[in-house]
Amino acid sequence: MDYISLKWLHQGSIRTEKGFLAEHYVEMPRSMLRYAIEKFPETERQSYLRGEA
């Protein structure tokens, strides 16, 4: 999955995006993760970036 796909996924269903991220965020490139979570609340973004989500 690429950046563009994640952006479209976010526009469609936040639940689907979070499900995908729950499985893959640890192995995603950091820049891709940052784009995927840019619209999330600050506390949730920080937990993904720290690897605690």
C-alpha cells in the first residue's frame, strides 16, 4: 500500500484505516506512517509514533 492509497482510505473509513494501521504500522516507513496519521488527534498520533498503538 502506498501513501495515496492510505489518503483515500482515510477519506472513506477511519475504522478501516485504523484496522490496517493496527496490523502494519510497526513495519511501515516512518514517513508513510506520518502521512497516514496526520489527521488523527495528537495523543493518538504520538502513540503510533512511539510504537504503542
